[in-house]
Amino acid sequence: MVRVRTAILISGTGSNMEALIRAAQSPDYPAEICLVISNKPDAKGLVTATKLGIPALCIDHNPYADRESFERDIHAVLIDHDIELVALAGFMRVLTTDFVAAWAGRMINIHPSLLPKYKGLHTHQRALDAGDTEHGATVHWVVPELDSGTIIAQRAFPIHANDTQASLRDRLRPIEHGLYIDALASAARHVAASLRPGNPDS
């Protein structure tokens, strides 16, 4: 089986990243994690990725004059590593239209809400404030409009009367891990079919 070369972009601890790397250690998983990039030099996920044997590097956004030049360097590194699919896992940067266009149909994101509800930040508190009875996470294709791409997979769980923002976050985390593992596999199969049509190993 030819596996799709995948990079994960992070900004923090990288718990979803770690779940994806561990899933991809199985030789029959359709995505091969080849690279981790963080925009923050102190991101704990960089250490985790290195311990798991994945090349990891930081491209710090702070020295750049604008988002375009920052993203050009990320794009160059992705191309240099022959990356075919990008998974955003807590990457806390809004991407430009040009970067999204360059990776259209080959970049996915996980978002902590049941999209189209609660795009953007503070999703757990917004679900509580609205009196919702359920919460969850969504994996979607990345498009220029924030958190608006076609949904690949979604998973929900009930909100309890005593839930807080912190408890929702903690209860959601393992659900996110399983969801992202399944969704990345689906995305990788889609990308493989588009990049290598007719290849029985794709």
C-alpha cells in the first residue's frame, strides 16, 4: 500500500498530533506522518513528535513581517519533504487565501464544535451559554472561510447539567483523537485516489 505523505501543523501540546502519529505507526494506516511543524518554538508537541521518531521543526511566525512570507516558508518546507496532505491540529494561525488555495483538497482541520455551530474560538463556553444538550468535534476540509469547509466526519456527546468549559474540553479530548484518526484515514484515501488514480495500492 502506498501511503500518503502527511504533515501535521501544531502550536501547542499536540495531543491530536500524538494520536495521529501513533495510529500511523500501523503499516496499514493510509497516511504516513512524515513531518511536524510548529509556529511556536516552545510547543511541547515538537518534543513529543521527536520522541516518536517524526522529524519536527519550528517556523516561528514572529520574525516575519507578514503572514504571506511566513506561509511561503512553510509551503517550501512542505514541498521539500514531498508532503501530499496537511493536517492542522491546534495550529493557531489563520491561513491566507493563497496558502489555502495551494493546498485545496489536501488540507484538513479539527474543530471543537459541531460545525456549522460555533466557528472560531471559545466553543465550549458558547455551547454551554446556548443551553445546548450536546457538544462535539468536527474534521473538515480547509477553505478560505474559517471553519467552513466540507465536513469529513463529526462526533457528538451529551452535555451534562454540571458540565463546565473545562469538563467539556477534557471529555472531548479522547473523542477528538478517535475522530481525527478516522477522518485522516478517510482524507488520505481521497487524496491518494486523486493523486494516483487507477493505482490499486492507493
